[in-house]
Amino acid sequence: MIEQRKPRIGLLGIMQELYDDDIPGITEHQEKYAREVCEQLSDVAEWDFPRAARNRDDIEEILGGFNHKNLDGVMIVMLTYGPAMRTVRALQKNNLPLLLANIQPVSEVTTDWDMDDLTYNQGIHGAQDMANAILRTCGNNFEVISADWKSDEFENYVADWASAAQAASELRKMKIASIGKMHGMGDTLSDEAAFTRIIGPEVNREYMGQVFRNMETISKDEVEKQMAVDRKRFDVDDDMPDKNFRYAVRMYLGFKKFLEEGNYRGFSAHFDTFKGDGRFEQINMLAASNLMAEGYGYAAEGDTNTASMVAAGHILGGDAHFTEMYAMDFKRKSMLMSHMGEGNWKVARKDEPVRLANRELGIGDLNNPPTTVFRVEPGPATIVSLVHLEGEEFRLVVAQGEVLDSQKYPTIEMPYFHFKPDSGVRDCNDAWLKAGGTHHQTLLLGDQRQKWKMLCNILGIEYIEV
């Protein structure tokens, strides 16, 4: 199980020393305000606020410290006006995503304000100077928010940005295992060195042998224990062969050990590699599904680009699901979404059980693999596709829409759902094709566009909504 954590964010609170002469105690007053902001946002991130930055040395020490601590991002708050040129050298050395929060202690200007109140709440023109410095020093891949710091709007925006910053940070640390590649499939191909430089994960070509050796070390008791878990978790077909079920569980445990020992956050295994190896009896349907539900990235057929986006989606939205567009349905103005049988069952409908099917599958040309079958929870949803254009140019193609409360299809023994794009089935597909959107996608429930857009901005890649 991949442990989920809160984003770790530093608050760089900027002011200047000259105000101490006019308003004794202003530094302590504004530091108290900054700590109140951190407390207000404690549900969305772990905050690091050492003290107010009152001069260039403070700024360079604090921002440098945030980078040394390997935090996920930095939120800059102007505690008073502070000349932005003092930040330039620190910004040049900064490697963390930035959010400039244009906020002030009190949200309303009232008739009883005096000069002290004006000084406490004058951050707006400091934010303008700071934004100009960031833009001219670092470019435009930073975020800004102007809002009442006690509002839900502010908290939700910071939460989305903090998740995107954490996803970018984790992508740079990730390792993704690639086991085989489907011949002739072009839209998932990538220059892996460029992929690491721009998107972050290290992609390693791995072999099936280690998974097989792991399977041989799994004890009978371990298999029995996991089978009991899966029997409670799924509605297992009555005619499920015990041999097939046991083998699928053993393969899941073998893959999990492989990922843990290799410190991998995700993988992609092409189905033909299992038969090609000569030692396997099934392909990895149950293993892929259970591992996605545990927070690992996954995609089929050697598509490590999408596997990485599924891993990132777990950080952004909680439960990411691997899928593809199977067929258009012009009556419902939707696309039927599915794949061979891999699916994150945590996105399944809450009002019906997940079935573990004794499913015949010719693909892979091995024994029947036990397969999770479910429909996805209806409601708003976002699907994304990472496209590698050329060189170091990447783009994320994004569609927002709705998972429909559609009928069951008794003969579809795979995870499936209808996705109705907000832009319309024709316009969405036309724009998807023109943008080079790939045939594998990552699904997140809810409207997650802002998080994905922020992530693209941090990574410096193009965001296209269709």
C-alpha cells in the first residue's frame, strides 16, 4: 500500500525592517497572522513557517531552507510591503513550485482604520512587485490567488495547488517499471530520457523473471490470507476455479513484492510478455486491479506514460483509474470506457458489489484470469492523456464530463462505464484526435481540471482541454 501524506508547504512571509521603527511589535503581530493562516489551512497541508523574512538575508536563508528540506512547494505571503528585488537571488536558486497568495489580515476596510491598520493590510502592492519579480526571474509557471484567507475559495485553491505541487515533487522521485511493449503501438512511445527530464519519473526496463521468482517464495498461508481478503472484498463467481483464484492471488503478491523491493510507484506489463516468458499461467488482471487500489500507477501494454499519470492521479485526486475509450454512443452522447480487465475497484459504484469473474479471455493466450467487473460511480469526472509530441514537448489532453448512470451490460466482463463529455461526444473526440490524445487515459472522479492544470504549469507542459 502506498502511504498517502499531506503536502509539505513552506510559507515565506515577507515584510521589511523599516516598519519596526514606526510600529513597535509589528513583526510579532504579522508573524501571529501568518501562523493563523497556517492553522486555517492545516487540513490541506503541513506548514513550515520559521519566521518573518524582513531582509534579503532572511529571504535567502528561509527559501534556501525550504529547498534543503525538500518541501513540496512554497506559498509567498506579503505580511507588509517588501521590495521584491531582495528576492531575486533566492528565486534564482529555488527549485520548488510557487504560489503567491495575495491576502491580508482583515478582509474589509472600515472607517475606524488608522495608519497601523493600513500598514498591516497593505500586502497587495507588495504582491504586485513580487509577482513582477517572479515573472522576470522564473517565468510564468507560478500560481496566484487573491481572496479572503478565511474563505472556502482560498482554502480550496491552496489545497488544489498543494496537491499539484506534491504530485510534481513525487513524480521527480518516482520509478516506473516497464515490462514489455506492444508492437506497433505508437501513441504510447516516448523518449524516456526526455520524459524523465520534463515529467520526472525514471523508467526502467524490467524482466518477468523477478516476478516469477517472487511468486515461488509466496507461502500457502500468505495466499490463503489474501484469498480471504478478496472474498470479503469481491463477489466471487461460484464457478471460479480454486486453482485460477490461487494463482491470481499469488501473482498479485509477487508483483507487489517486486514493486516494493524495487521502490517502484507503478508499472506497465504487456500481456504478450507473460506467454512469451513461458512460465506463467495467467496475465495480471487481478494484480493490476488490486495494486491500483493500493495507490500504485498502472497502464497496459508497456505504456509507462499513462502509468505515471495514474500514479500522479492518486496524489491529485485520491483514487485514479486506468481506462480507454472503447466505442462511441451517439444516443447517450457518450463513450463506453473500458479495458481488458484492469481497473481500480475503489472507483466502483457504491450501490453494487464488485464481481470477481471467472472470465474467459483469449488475449494473452493463457488460462482464464480472475477479473474484477464493476461499473464506475456516476457523477462528474475528469479524464486525461499525456502526449509526447517531440523532443521535450509534452501536453496533457483533458476532458471534463460525467459518468452516466447507465444500464448494465451482462456480457462485458471488465470494468466499464459511459463517459459523457461536457463538450459533446463529437466535439470532444474531434478535438481529442486533433490534439493527439492517446488511446489510454487516466480517470479521476469529480472535477479535477484545476489540479491537472496547475500540475502542467509546474512541469512546464501544455494543457489542452477538449
